[in-house]
Amino acid sequence: MTGRRGFALMAAFVSVAASIGLAVVAPASAAPGCKVDYAVPSQWSGGFTANVSVTNLGERVDGWRLTWTWPSGQRVTQAWNATVTSSGADATAVNAGYNGVIEPNASVSFGFNGSWSGANTAPQSFALNGVTCTGEPGTPTTTTTTTTTTTTGNPVPGDAMAQVAAMQPGWNLGNTLDSTGSDETSWGNPRVTEALLDNVKAQGFKSIRIPVTWGQHQGQDHVIEAAYLNRVKEVVGWALADGFHVMINIHHDSWQWMAAMPSDRTGVLTRYNAIWTQLATAFRDSPGKLVFESVNEPQFTGSSGDAQNAQLLHELNASFRDIVRRSGGNNANRLLVLPTLHTSSDQARLDELATSIRGFGDPNLAATVHYYGYWPFSVNVAGGTRYDATAQKDLTDSFDRVHNTFVSRGVPVILGEYGLLGFDRHTGTIQQGEKLKFFEHFGYYARTKKITTMLWDNGQHLGRTSFQWSDPELIAHIKSSWTTRSGTASSDQVFSARASAVTAKTITLNPNGTTFTGLRQGTAELVRGTDYTISGDQLTLTAAAMTRLSGSRAYGTNAVLTAHFSAGVPWRVNLVTHDTPVLSAATGTTGSFAIPTAFRGDLLATMEAKYADGSNAGPHNWTSFKEFDRAFAPNYTTGATTLTPEFFAEVNDNARVTLTFHYWSGATVTYHVTKSGSTVTGSP
């Protein structure tokens, strides 16, 4: 692929209906039948790239040789996944060591760069192992066991579906063996212990995904360091001994070096194949509960677009599958997990992977995607403070697409990572009640769509040595969602202004198919009709109850109530006394600027930033609402609101910026800042 990026793309895929009749070299009773798809995704002056896919429509082929004649005198200059030679106008492609077997209804792919002059006419005929290709399936001469297909062309449900269902729910051992440093502790987590895995198992998880980054542990000829491979085998062994289904993969290598595949196809494939050849050998006799995932979040830098991305990923997945299956032992039928590009659930990406899986004709395959929520909500930017109808639709649309493309057609799906992107710093980026509504709905909807889910945990959820959850309320909702639904409400906060008289307050209940059964403070049951009333889905706390529960009305949470339902986890409701926050003048630098803030019981939801002309200021300038924790952050302990260096890095010099702080009570407060060089001044 070197040197191709600078050329204009001229030719789209050229399909040639030269479906080849596949002949098996041995035994003699083998039935010919296959097809070839020849495509030219890119062409430039004097050069082109071609992709060739060979599909077996007959019996098993063990070693293949594809031949064709160039109509226009073309020549092959570089090839991958096959050895291609020429004699005059005749070309021959012979399988690589890892892709010589083509099972019935399966495909192998190879590609090459070529040269042309005058014309670049596609070959009109192909032959496989000496038999001319006709595109017609062969007639089996012996009784064989082959994969049948549904009318949609997907594998019929089998053991893979059952195994993936048995893997629910799953957990990720994140930021550990996937660290890109020299050791599994280099990203701040301790070494894995048997005790950790025992505690994960005790939490009810049935599967564990162990992400592994290999690149920094490879030596000459891409050989994996023995000590590191043995460490991975040790952790995998502990997990299997605990009864887990275990999934290992190639993880951050996807962006470290595999992304260069468009410009270094041969180098990337060689290295990738070397890793999987070693892993297939190391784990070939491991029990069937060990699962292989080809690569995490595949991505490509400098490609020509979607078509090339799809082809490159297909080549990786095909090569992975061929290597594992050929290695024998339990790998012959081991569950293999294939990702979409970027592990995206966009329909185009799902369709690309579905095409690959149909071509493989392998019943022991699963698809994988990741889901971190509707992005504005997931990171709290662009005003995405609530798990509203838009955020909910993003989730349901995603899971519907995955279910309809794969699960309903017999291909199991593992949602290999899920969470919220705002968790990268801490779980407080997203307001607690809105966060809980997301996870409650997530677990329920994934369950209805028969998608196995694996919680991403890089150490921010379950303590690696304390074995305690950092947010017990969150994990309670996650666990509940595995089997039932929990009732929620429009908010988990009821605000009362101290500057005003106490009044009745109303929230909307979301029973989610359950029935509201009562309201409590601790173990004390509140009295319906006296302390609260119910009208449809409206729960109203009476003025008398609000007065009693608010006590002296100190700023902050005065009382905690729980709404109970017929199933699931109770919904917590905080009764909060507040007044509008007060912000004071401040001076500082772009590297350290904090606004003195008397929060007075209120809580910050989001911040807008605009210039005097009304245009948006700061990062993400397509929206006035800045990203929580990245551009600004409240500190309720010290009484300050911090504006970050990242915010000021994208603010115009000597331009007055009007900030509008939005609080969860509904209050808004404006503030002005001006950056002059590295100096910042601010005033109410």
C-alpha cells in the first residue's frame, strides 16, 4: 500500500461473476464447486490494488492454487495472504501457511498491488487446483457434516448461541494486561491475584474478558516474551479454574501498530499472524470455555475509506480464523469472536461483519460491538445532562440493529465493553440518578435482545485489593437489571429554596413495568395520604411532610427517602435545601483558575460559554455547553468552580467570555472571564 495514498481513487469495486468451480486436490471423491470475487478498490496511473475472495461451494480443500490469465498484460508487484507468481500473462496464487484449508461454504481472501499500461481489464476466468471455475456448487460424493444456513445465509443457531448466553453477565479486567507499559501495573492497577478473580466470581459474573496488549512484549521475528506469555496463561488458568468463560484478545495493538495496515499491509499481517499463531499453539488444548477475540476496536489510519477498511478488517478476521482452526486441538471448534470496525453498531459496520461471517460459514463464531451510550450524555457535553428520550433512542436503536443483523439470524453477540465515557476520570461526571436510569435500561434492553454484556472496569468500579464497589448503588442497579427491572423517577433530587416557604413537591415515577408499593425514610414507612399522595405516575410529597423532613433546613441534603416497587432496587430521593449559588471575583492563570463559589446546597449540572457576539467559546465550539470535568469542574469541599487549561487553550485572547452555570435546582448564574496571555480575570 506504500505510495498509494497520494493518488486519486478512480475505480470502485469491479465485481466479476467469475465464480470458480472448486476442485479439491485430494481425495479423488471431492466435489468441485466454488466462486471467486475479484475487486479493484483503487486504481491510479500505472498501478492498482486488487482483492480476491475464494468461496468453497464444495468439499474441504486442504491446500489451494488459484490461476488466471491477465487480459491486458498486468503484473503483480506485491501480495499478501498468498504467494503470487507470474509467467508471461499467466498468474498463480498459492495459499499462505495459515490459510490453506477452505472448509465447505467458507472463504479465504488475498490481495495484491499490480501494474498496468493501456488498460486494466479484469480476468475473465479463474481455476482452482486445475479446475475451471463455473460458480456452480459441486455435488458431494460422500456423506459429510457441513454447516447448513438459513434463508438469510447466516449459520443456524447452535452451541455458539448457548455458550454466549452462558457468558452473561461478563466483566472486564481492564487497564492491566492491556497496559502499554512494560508491566501489568504500569497503568496503576496492582498485579492480578487469584483472590481478585474469586471475588469477581462471587459477584455473580459468569465470564471475564482479559484484554491483552502484546506489542511491547515481542522480540525478534515477533516472538512473544516467554515470561509474559506465561503470565497471561497463569491468569487465564486461574479464571478457568474459577469456572469463568474467559475471553482473551489482541487489545491496544489495534492503534499502536495495526492501524498502519493501509500503508504496511504485509508487515502488519505478518506481525498479527505471528501473535495468533503463538497464542493458538499456547492455548490449543485449553477447555472450550476459553474464547478468542481477534482484535479490540480495529481501526485504520490513512485508508481510502469504508471499502478498504472493511476489506482490511475482513483480512484480519479471516487470517485469525484460519490460524486458529488449523492449529487443531480444541481450537478446531473454539468460539471465536469477530469485531466490527471500531466495534461500532452503525448499520454499515454491522453489515460488513455480517458479510464476512456468512462467507466463513463457521457455526462457532460470535460478533462483538461496544456501547458507551449517546455521546453527549456519556461525557456530559452539549447539554446532555439527562438520560432523556434522545439518549434512550440511541441505545434502543443500537441494540435493535445488533439483534436484527446477528442474533435473530443465529449469530450470537457479545457486547464486549459497556459503560459511560465520563467514567474515564470518575463516575461523578454524570449525575447519579441519570446514570442509574441509563444502566437500569441498558441491562434490561440488552437482556430482551439476547445480547451478552461485559462491564468495562479499569479499576474504577471494583477495588482490586479492597474488593469493594466504589458505587454500591450503581452495581445494585446493574445486577438487578440482569434479571428484572427497577422502578425509577424523573429525578432523584427534590429541591426546596430556603429563601421561600416550604411547599409540596412532585416527581414523576417511572415504574418500568413494576408497581409502586410505598415510600420510606430508612425503615420507617411514610403514610400515604398524609405524607404523600399518588395520582397516576405523579408522586407528591405534602408540604407538611416536606417541612418535617427538612428539619432546620440546612443547605444540602436534609433527608433521604426510598421509593419501593414490586421488583428491583428501590429508588433513592434526596430532599435538598438550597439557595442560588454565589460566585465571586477571581484572578489566576490559564494553568490554574478557580472561581470562589458558595454553592449553598445546589449542585452544578453544566456550563455554557459564549463570546460577546453570541458565538460559542472554548472547546467543542459547535455547542455552547462545555464538557463536564474537561472544561470545568465543581469542588463542593473547597467551594470552588475550576476552569481547566483545556478550556482556556481554545479561548480567544483578550475576548470577554460570558459563562452561564446551570444548576440542578433550575437556577442559573452568569459570570465573565477574560484571558490575556496566561493571565485570567473573572467577575460576577
